[in-house]
Amino acid sequence: MTEEILLSANKLTVRFGGVVAVNNVSFDVRRGEVFTLIGPNGAGKTTVFNLISRIYTPTQGSIDYAGPQGMLRLTEQPPHAIAGLGIARTFQNIELFEHATVLQNLLIGRHTHRCTGLWSELFFSGRTRAAEIEARDKVEQVIDFLDLQHHRDTMVAGLPYGVRKVVELARALCTEPRLLLLDEPSSGLNVEETDDMAFWIADIKNELGITVLMVEHDMSLVSKVSDRVLAMSMGAELATGTPAEVQSHPGVIEAYLGTVDDVSSLRRTAPVQGAPA
């Protein structure tokens, strides 16, 4: 794995009135890795994603990103420029056009590569035809990569939830990202679908060479695909390291389960299996 830094968050702080959602958080995402943010609900993970997506602006701190033209200050870019810089995102709550087909949803992901003007498209010039063919070819490659051939012409509204998750992932891949943000990709999936998602994430990293920054609660998925993990609680950093190192960190255990005394007390008061209530 290369040690080249693709994205660097520096002392990020976000305040909403009197609430500190993110408190002095710093981390680096290396090119070619899967880096995962974990933590209890309200830890500030999605807020960090929203900072990178430029939905929010940090109260303090900055984010640097190695874009196509070199390193730039991401927090100084307008929100509409983020996709064009090679950053794509999925959402915990699926954001697709339900009354469009899978193919049409994926073609929308090609908008950042549009290189034709109004008049060229109005008269469907040779340049526009070539661009349409290229867009369709790129989308078909993603359809094949994620085994969505059977659903190509199906309306999104008629698809099972698990397939919609894959379609949203496919649309993000159609932008040809350098950095892919996955916000709880296993949310709402069953065990088999979660295993499939782990397979896709590994292939996205290994076969497509895309760097992945993920927010996830399912620790089995985190352990399977993550190179490094950052644990957060109450908006602050707890630990950074491999999945095994972070899961065994006392601060992480306390954030998820409470203190050692809390866990011991729970064990003492829990009814013995088979004993009368």
C-alpha cells in the first residue's frame, strides 16, 4: 500500500449553536486504502462526511485533497465542484430517482464528464453522439462490474432495497471517483447482502484502485474490508489503527459498552439463562 496521502483532515471542529458536533478531529486517508469511521450514534461521523462533501463548512480546521490538478484546500471549494474533483458519495438513506430506470440513474452519474455545449446537444452533433456512446460504454462497464445486467431497464421503484443499495453504489462509480465516500453501506441489508457488499468494496479497492472512506456500524464488515479505522465518540477522536487494534482499545470499548464497572454490573444483574425470572 502506498503511503501517499489523498485526503488530510486537520483539526476539524463544527459547532451548531452550543452543540459541538465535531471537536478537533484530524486524520489522513492514504491513496489505495479503505479507511473507516466508527462510533456510536451521534459520534460525528456523518458530519465529517458532510464536511468533505461541502454540505457543511467547518467552524475551525481544514481539509486538504490531492485532486487531479494537485493538492488543494477542499474546504475552500464550492459544493457543486466536489464531484468534478473526483469525490463521489453514497448516502445512508438511498437517494435515487425512483421513477427512472437503473440505466438512466447511472447515466446521471456521468454528468461530471459532460464536454458538449447546448447547441451541440440541441442538434445532436457528431461530438455529442460520440459523448453519448462513451457515457453508455462507461455505464455498461459498471453494470457488468456489479452484476446489475438483469436490472438494467427496471424502474428503481420496483427494486428490492438491497439492489437499490448496489445501484446507488454503481451511480457513484460512474463518476469515476478517486475517493469514494460510503455512508453506512450495509444499513438495512441482511447478512448475505452485507457479505456481497464487502465483496464489492474489496473489488473497488483492489481492481478499480479507488480509495474508500467509509462510515459503518457493522463491525464484521469493518473488519473484513478496512485497512485502518478511526473511532469517534461525542465528536472527538478515540483511537486510530487496524480494526483489531481499535476494537480492543479501552476507550472504544467504554464508548460502546460503558465502563468496566458498568459491564460487570450488567453481568451481575442479568438473569441466568434458564433461571426463573
